[in-house]
Amino acid sequence: MGSKSNQAQAVRDRARDARLKAARERRLRLDPDQLARERRIDEASVDVEVAWEDRAQAEQAIKDAEVAAASAIERLLAEKLAVKEIVQLTGLDQATIRRLRQVGADTGDDASASEDAATGVVPASSQVA
């Protein structure tokens, strides 16, 4: 007996879905601009999602580039170059070099602390504004 009631319910569900589809089609015929509007809204929503994913990837690329630059700066310091020489070689300013060295320190590069003592550079995190 349960299968007959399940079948009847399935028939009612299909009939309801068909009526909903027909009602939507009638409504869209009454307002043809509505379908175009819904498409524009859907496209704009997807564009926001894609742009936000692109932004997240770009932010990660920036972080990765800064870690790589911080590592390279630490290698230059390990070669006993002064920060002023690194500024001249790289074209970066001292503030950027300090910030990148902090990025290196934040990623677990302990060489920056010993190099600070050797070069007399105060890390940006230790400076008073």
C-alpha cells in the first residue's frame, strides 16, 4: 500500500513542477525584460566571485614574492653587504628592505636577527614610530 501512495505523491510532485514551470514561462512572457535582468544579475554575481578568487590568488602571489625577496635580501646580508649597498643594488628603499626582512623573520628565518646585530640595522618591528 505504501508504494501506491509514493507513486501518487510522485505524480503530484511532477504535476506541481510542470505547473511551476508553466507559471514561470507565463510570467516571463508578461515581462520579457525580467529574464534578461536575471541573466545580468547572475552574470554580475559570478563576475564578483571570479574577481574575488583572482584577488585571493594575487594576494598569495604577492606574499610568495615577498618571501622570496626577503630570502634574497638575507642572502645579500650573509655576503656582508650593508643595507645601503642593497638599496643601491636592488632599487628598493630602506623601509621596504626592513619590511621584507621582517617578512623573512615572520616566516622563520632566524638569520635576520644575527645580521641585524652585524649591520647595525634595527628591525622595523623594533622601531618606535
